[in-house]
Amino acid sequence: MPKFSVIIPTYNRENFVGRAIASVLRQDVTDYEIIVVDDGSSDGTQGVLADFGDAVTSIYQDNAGVSAARNAGILRAYRAALTPALSW
């Protein structure tokens, strides 16, 4: 289980989201997960995310705004953190 989660909400940012992910991947710290929440993009954002494969957890949702996208990422990280604790 990762020590912390990097949550990146995105919407129609195919030209920028890859650079944001690559920046995280270049860090010296490695005990993290990257969660990208695509908030209903209609450009090539999904293709960029697919290029990163297993390095990124990608969530797609219908457009609901940046706050909803960020909350979806937090919920994903929170559930992942609780799952081992609930398996007793």
C-alpha cells in the first residue's frame, strides 16, 4: 500500500496531463500512487492516460466539475486505504 496518493483531476487537458504525470514519476520518492480523474474529457486525454499503463490509476466520470473530480480521487484513495483494514 502506498504511503500517499497524488490526485490529478483533469478535463480536456491532453496537452498538459502527460507532463503533470511525468513530473510526478521523476520524483525521488517512490512510495506513492497516481490517481488521475478524467472529468468527462472529449479530447485525447484518455489516450494520454493509457500511454502510462499501470503507473497511473485512471478514473473516468461524466463532467461534474473539478471539485467532484478531486473528491472522486480522494474517495478512491480512501477506499484503497480502508480495504486491508476491513479484511479481518
